[in-house]
Amino acid sequence: MNTRRSLLGLGLALVMGFGTAVDTAHAQSKELVVFAAASLKNALDDAAATWVKETGKPAPKISYAASSVLAKQLEQGAPADIFFSADLDWMDYAAGKGLIRNDSRVTLLANRIGLIAPAESPLTLKLAPGVDLAAALGEGRLAMGNVDSVPAGKYGKAALEKLGAWDKVKDKIAQADNVRAALLLVSRGEAPLGIVYTTDAAADPKVKVVATFPQDSHPPILYPIAVTKESSNADAQGFLTWLRGTTPRAAFEKQGFTVLNQPAGAS
């Protein structure tokens, strides 16, 4: 199928573009290595550039991929100083495996998910109980992150189940390796609709948000960050603390994130 071939090609391109695999030489250097969810790319790249200007320190090496992939890479011994996840589950997984310093953990951001279409699409739709997404899709497919592992895919499936729409579309899903791959399927016109974070949609002028999912239709979308257990980089905690400050807030809010800045255990 064309969609399947497109997904394989996108997966390869994204691994090359985002640099998911980190060379082991980085473990021997003083370069700050950050593993971050794919949906953070625009905002975190902007924030990191400001960090470099303010501190004069080398630019962090940021590896973007699905949170599930990054957590598994940490478990397999990939060298990283900071883990920035797009959901609590994968940070909890890392914590359970002893891969992070729990006292450094902070829930920094919140996000929303939306239904997107190509920018020129005339579609209008309200995401309410009983919504018929199958009719809106026609013969096309709904682009989403993998619904079993990718946070955006998990949130999207939960929302569709809550709205009573999942059963009609579950066989029409184009599952992608991460949320940015799902975004690209819609941006390229290879899928008529997709579910991504609203922050992802803001980063691509070739798509538009048709509707935002009700916040009570899925678990809260929270982004925790922590220093890894094995990090020996003196800048790791400094960079994390800086990300919690006022300067990088603009970079996150520009992309549509809500800045929470809550230490683990805070209510």
C-alpha cells in the first residue's frame, strides 16, 4: 500500500533528520545530550538557541523521537543527560527502571490534541459524542502516532473511544512512528485527516486544525523532564533549571504549550 510505503520512508527520514541514534562518542564528550519527544522540536530548538546565546555554552545535542523509543534507548544504555517525555507513562517507565534522577523530575508543559486536515480542506467538524469521522475520511485514512506506544496516538485513541468514534475508524488508521510523521502524512496530502498535538499543527502551514478534542476526552497531556541517572555532565541540571525559568517560556508558549513547571509530587 502507498500509505505503508510512505510511513516506512517517513520513519527513515525522521530518524536521519532528528538524529535519534546518538553516537557513543558523545558519552565521552562534554556535549549535553537531550532525548526529547518529537513534538518538542520547534520550541526546544528555539529555547536551546537562546541558552547558547545567554550562557556561551555549546549547543545541546537534541535527539527527537517518540517518547517510547527514547525511553527504550535509555534502557538499552544510550548516552543522554536529559529525558523530556510527552507523557507521564514513559517517564514513569524510565523511573521504574532506575534511569532518571527522581529529585530532578519536573512536569514542565501541557498540550492539547486536535484533528487536522490539509490547509485547503473545506471540512468543518465538531468533535462531540457520536461524531462520524469515518464519513469525513471517505476512502482515506486517519494519520496518528502508534496507538499502543506513541503518546499522541494513545491520547488520540482514548479521545476517539470517549466520543464513540473509535470502532468506526479503527480499521482506517495510518499509524506512524511518532507524531511528526503523522503530521507529515497530512501535510503531504497522503491522509485527509490526522490527530496530532495542536503545537505540531502550529509548526506546519500546510495543515490546519479542524477541531480540538475536549480536554475531558483523554488523560491530561503532560510533559515531564528529568536528568538521567547516568549523566555526569555538569550542565545537565543547569539546563533543566534554565528551562524552568522565565526566558524559555516564550519559546514554549509561541508553539502553543502551556507552561506548568510543577516538581514531581506537586498538585
